[in-house]
Amino acid sequence: MANNKKQIFLNEVTDQIKSKEAKTYVAKELNYHLKEAKQTWMAKGLSETEAEEKAVEQMGSPTKLGIQMNKLHRPKVDWWLVTLLAAALGLSFLPMVSLGYMEEPHFLIYKILIVLIGITAAVGIMLTDYRKWKKFGWQFYLIGVLFLLILMFFPNTVINGIPLIKFGPITIESLMALPFFFLAWASFFYSEKLKVWQFFLLFLLPIFLFLPLSSISTVYIYCVMTFVMLWWSKFSKRVKWMISTGTFSVVFVICLLVWPFIKPYQVVRLLAFIDPEKFSTGAGFTILKIKELMSKAGWYGQSGTRDFIPEAHTNFVFVSFTYYYGWLFGVLLVMILLLFAARIIAIQPNIKDSYGKLLLIGGVALYSVQLFSNIGMVLGLFPLTTMSLPFISYGLMPTVLNAILAGVVLSVYRRKDLVTSR
């Protein structure tokens, strides 16, 4: 009878709650508190039946409690992050306009399609319960490895020596393996079962798979992301230092071994970064050209001119954006992109779930390394490499990658009040 009364009480409470996830959470929490209250009453000498009835009674009105729980635990949307995402995707059309690409229907249609796919990815992942992912770390890791193996052995096109898989206007590259490794490492670091030797094996395997795909920049992003997450893992500080020094030593040796196999144009890019004037007719030309364009941009841009800008809509989209719209717009764009990262960092202290925290830390690292490296290239602080500006560079894969990150952050924020206290 008491069990029946308890169940009726729980049903009446959860009937007031609209969200399915919140219903389950509240039911579990109330059941836990009812058990604690029951044990307290039993310790005072009441029978099991009487103690359970007393525990239910002291909870008060189930309807009022349900209304309160509905307000408290309903899924949240981080409208600040949504606004920044919408602003960034909106601004991504401006370089296409200034470069004249929007006058060509296929560019316009493809750009709209890219943005819609990005929005769909972000919203779809936001609506997915991120807590279910923690069990699938190995599956995410194997998907990432399989993805790279398919690109390595079964590409259907090669552009500039880079193996790709192309389906009509959609080009799939190694960059899209990163979200799978991101989710995998969040699960691995959340678990207390990960051993140091396992870390080394799991960390190095993707590097060996990325390198034959001419993905040095992707390796760089992957390494930064993994090590930022490592320092937020459950390993002790001593183990973290041991892993960090050991891994960087191994990576340094690997770099020495693979240096003879690096593509000549990649070596020239590095040397040109050190002394661009010496390579002014080759890779140094791009660096010098970028400096010239940025110095000519002025506060309000050069909208009435048409000048050659290398990779104007992809790697150096910030150059074309600043050149045609001026430093005022350039600074505004950087501020919006920086605020996106700052917002993720601001959310992190409010997340109670350690797995959710790892996802936010890994997400902001993955996003920030792209942002700072791309802006660093333009300002001459970073060697020229294949690095997109998040949300702004033209291309499906860079947009989808960062839209996935936005979706993950929104998913964690949406459920920040649905974490059990045990």
C-alpha cells in the first residue's frame, strides 16, 4: 500500500513536468530522497509501511512540487551562444559578397547549404543527451581510426597531394575525424581505468594515420586538444607531467624521423615564415602580400578595389574580410569569435558533471587553436598552414566541425540542471 502511495505521489509530480529528461531525473531524485526520509523515520521506531507513508506526506503537495520542479529542471538554451553562432554564420557571407562569389549561383547555393547543414548539426546535437556518449568512447575512437583508414586507402580524388572523398559538391577530409577523437578522449579521461601506456598508444595511433594524409595542421589541432583535456582529467599531477614530457619527447623523435618525408612545399612554407624576403618569389610572396594588404586595409576597407588575395575565401578569409571591410569590421569579427570561446569558458564553472566539463574544455581547445592559429598566420605570428577561421572560412568540413562543437556545448548547457547529486 505504501509503495502504491509513493508511486502515485511520483506520478502526480512528474505529470507536471513537460521534459522527458527532467521527468526521469526528478523521479530518480525524489525516489532517492524518499528512501533517505524513510530510513530516518524507521530509525525513530516506525514500521517500514508507516515510515514510507510519513516520508511521502512530508514532501507536501505533489502538484505544487511538480510545478516547481518543472520550472527548475526544464532544459535550458544558452541564447548568448546561439546569438554568437548566428552572428558568426551571418558574417561568413560578407567575404563571399566582397569577392564577387555571390554573383555565381552555385557558390551562393553551396554557401547557404553549408550554413543550413551547420545549423542542423548544432541543433541536432544540442537536442541529444550528451551523457549517453560517455559509454561509447571506444566506439568513437574506432570510428575516427576507420575514417582515416578509408581516406588513406580508398580516396576517390586527390587535390594538392591530399587524399579526399568527394560526393558531388561535398568533399570529406581528415579534419572530420577530429570530432570522433574529441568525444573519445572525453570518455577516456572521464574514466579512471585509463592507464598511462594506453594513453600513449591511443594518442600516437591517430598521429601516424594523419601524417600520410598530409594533415600536419590537423595533427597540431589534435595534439593541442588532447593535451588540454589531459590536464583536466582524473590523472594525478605527477602522471600528467610524466605523460606530457614523455609524449613530447616521443613526438620530437617522430618529427626528426618524418622530416625527410615532409612535402617540399611544407618545408618551404616553414622557412619562408622565418625569412619571407628570401622566398619572395615563392612561399614568401604570400606572407609579404598579406602584410601589404593588411596595411592598405585602413579602418574602413577598400570596397571599391579588386586586388589579388591568396586563398581569399578559405585560409586567408580574415585578410579579405579586413581588406574589403576595414579594421573596424575586422576587430568586430575577432571580438565575436573570441566571445564565442569566452562564453564556453564562462559556462564551465556552472557544470556539475565532470564529463560535461571535459567536453567543454576539449571543445574550447579545439575551437581556440583554429581561431588563434588562423589570426596568427595573418598577423605573421604563426607559419602559413592549412587552417580555417571558425565559421567564416568557406567550406563544409570546417563549418560542420565547429557547428558540432557548438552543438556539444549547447547540449551540456541544456542539461546542466539534470545532473544527479550522487
